[in-house]
Amino acid sequence: MKKAVENLLETACRVLSGLQDDPKAFELARVRFLGRKGELAQLFKELGKVSEQERREAGRLLNEAKSRLETLFSEALDKRRELDAARRESIDVSVPGRRPPAGRLHPITQTATEICRIFNWLGFETVEGPEIELDYYNFEALNIPKDHPARDMQDTFYISEDVVLRTHTSPIQVRTMEKRKPPVRVIAPGRTYRRDSDVTHTPMFHQVEGLMVGKGISFGDLKGILTTFVHQMFGPSVGLRFRPSFFPFTEPSAEVDIECVMCRGKGCRVCKGTGWLEILGSGMVDPEVYKYVGYDPEEITGFAFGMGIERIAMLKFGIDDLRLFFENDLRFLKQF
Ligand code: PHE
């Protein structure tokens, strides 16, 4: 019996020291030695077979072994808990870092920036104006008097009789000319508002306004600058055309169409089969507008243009639904 007890203790020590910190293996070892049907319990069973003289001594040995085993296991358990705690507090410098999610610019911002970059390169300075605008700048000084039918085209949000949310970026033309002497070359991006909401219109959208005035500026300059812009923005092989149009603040006026970037002019759903896409309005600044800002129409000429940024972004990135820009779905935004 003495031998058996010694064997048992020795094996138990070996098993315990060989245990990795696997809680399952630990529990298995505990059951193996200390369990109700474990190795120690087996020895206790054999006590009955031991002769009466030796039984007392053998019982003492077994009880000693039992408390020894219990101590061994509880010490091992304590040690494991300590290790666990230490590990939880320590910093593993070899773990790869977690990258903080990087933000990025909204496709509309990217497009506005790109448009401005091209015009900056052509010598236009970027300027801005207020989104809450006086009726005077949004309409009056742009040759759109109060009863002018052109006001109907714009579905204006009125804040009061004289104050509106600007319906286009053209008021910036007037504000700039009021402040500066010619020559003037500016490009002005910003938010604009109209009471319009359907699949192709949102009540808030973005425009970029351009203005170039000075001595001897002609319609040829307008064509040259806008052609250069289109080729920079959409590639040098994209065709464009100037189509006569009307705006109260320009005369003559022209809208610019580019060859459909989706079908390359063959005709598709996006260009409604025409092969052309309208991208901007433009024209020679109407002499009436110069009168409002104190320029001499006999001496000064120039042109202006305006375009919708959403439209340019859709064509540039091949996006077919305007609403995607305003839903702020990260899966969409992350693509740009
Ligand atoms: N402001 C016009 C619009 O919103 C566009 C435009 C700007 C046309 C400048 C001519 C000159 O439709």
C-alpha cells in the first residue's frame, strides 16, 4: 500500500507539472486522481483487503495522500489564475495593430474639387457666397425682376419677401463684380436649393458657377475655356456641342452637351437615345447685369456658366441614381 500511494502521488505530480494551462485537461486530471471513482478512491476501496494490523497505518497514509493531492491541485489552480490575470494585464506588442477607419471625401466634394482644380489651372480663383441670399442677388440683379416668368423655372424657397435660399450659384457673379474691378476670373462652388423632389431632383443640390469678364472677351473665349474644361474632366476624345438656349442674365446663351459617356454617342438609356448629355448652361453676360454692378457695358464683356455638380459626378463615376449621394450609405461612399 505504501508503494501504491507513493506511485500515485508521483504520477499526480508529473501530470500536474505537464499540464499546459488548459482548463479542460486540468479538470480531467483532477477527476482522474481525486474523483469519486478516481485513483485515490480505488486505493481507499482496497483498504478492506488490507490485514487488520496494517489497516490503521494504511488508512493514515491514504488520508495524508488525499490532503496532499488536494493541496497540489488547489495550488496548481491558484497558479493558473495568477498567470491568467498577468496575461490579461500585459500588452502583447507582437499583435498586429488595428487600423482606425479612415474617412474620405464625399464624391460630390471630390467632383467639386476637381472642377475647381481645372479652372484654377486656367486662372480662375475659387470664391464663395451665402446660401441664404437676398432676392436682389438671386434674381433682381441677374435681370430677373419680380414678375418675370423665369422665376417660375426656379421653384424658390422663400424665407421672407426679400430673402431666399439661393436657387443657383449665379448670385455669386453679382457679389464678385460688385466687390472687384475687371478683369475678373472666378469659379464658385456651393449648395443650391429648389422646391423640387423626385427621382432626378433633390431639394438641395450643388452647382459650380464660373465667370470671366474683362476687356475684349468673346464667345470664342467661352467656347475655348469650356472645351478645355470638358476635355480635362472627361477626356480629350469626348465630343461636345454648343446649343442655343436662354437665360435672363446672359445673351446670347448656350447649353453645352457632351457625347454620352456611357454609350459614346451611340444612344442609350442614360442619354435617352440621343447620344448627347446636357452638362451646363452658359452665355455672354447680359449688359443689363453690368449696370447693376457698375461696370461699363460698352467697355466690358465676358461670359458666365453654371453646372450641376451631382450631374457631373454621376457621369464621371457612372452613377445612375441621384439619391445615392444623399443616403450616406458607407458601402456606397467607400467606393470613391
Ligand atoms: N444659373 C443657371 C442655372 O441654374 C446656369 C447658368 C449660369 C447659365 C451662368 C448661364 C450662366 O440653370
